[in-house]
Amino acid sequence: MTTNGLAKCYEAFDRLKAGKPLVASHVDLPPSKLTAGIVSFEAGLDRGYLKKSRPSHLPLIAQIEAYRKSFGSADASKAMQIKRANDKVDKARRELEIARQQLYHVLTQNVQLVERVRSLEAQVKLLNNVKELKPGSKRGGS
């Protein structure tokens, strides 16, 4: 079973390096944050499965640490943060433009409706058989 678990961990590590994890919380994980616990969890095992005290686990743990260190800690994660922030800004700008277009469309419809109401009010006045209601009155007559 140890070999099977270790094989799962190697497969999980490969998926994480390729940016194709199965666990949703590992999507877009910066390489500088990759740990043995994350690899174990991605493999469907406990976070503490990979241990330095187990000789068969040492090569994989060394690979994980080397991979993480090759991306640097601060610079790579800051670059990723900047990229994510820029992506969010771009998305917000696109959504803002869509909202503006919807606003202008609704405003145009409102102006058309106001003009239609005015036209209908003028037609009603021409008929002279309709009694005009005063604002605030309930029925107009008695």
C-alpha cells in the first residue's frame, strides 16, 4: 500500500506541476506554495502522508522542495499577485462596459416611454369625455 500511495503522490505532483489539479483549492496555486502536504492531499491522502522519516518518501519530498525553491518565494508570488490583480481589473472593466450599455439602453427606453405617455395624455385631452383627476384624489368625482 505504501508503494501505491507513493505512486499516487508522484502522479499528483505531476498534475500540480502541469497546472491540472483535481482538488479545486489547488487550482492556480503558486508553485512557491507547493508543499508535501498539498501533494499528499492532491493524491487523495492525508496531508501528513509524506514524511521525511520514511526513506522511500525522501526523493519525492526533495523534488517537491527543489521545484518550490526554483520559483523563488517572494518574487514569483508577487508577480502572480500582480497578474491576478490585473486580470481582475480587466474583468471589472469589461463588466462596467456591459453595465454602461445596459444603462444607456434602459435610459433610452425610459425616454421613449415618457414621450409615449405624453402623446397618450394629449390624445385623452382631445377626447374631452374623460374627467381629469387631481393629484392626490382617489376617484376624482364625488
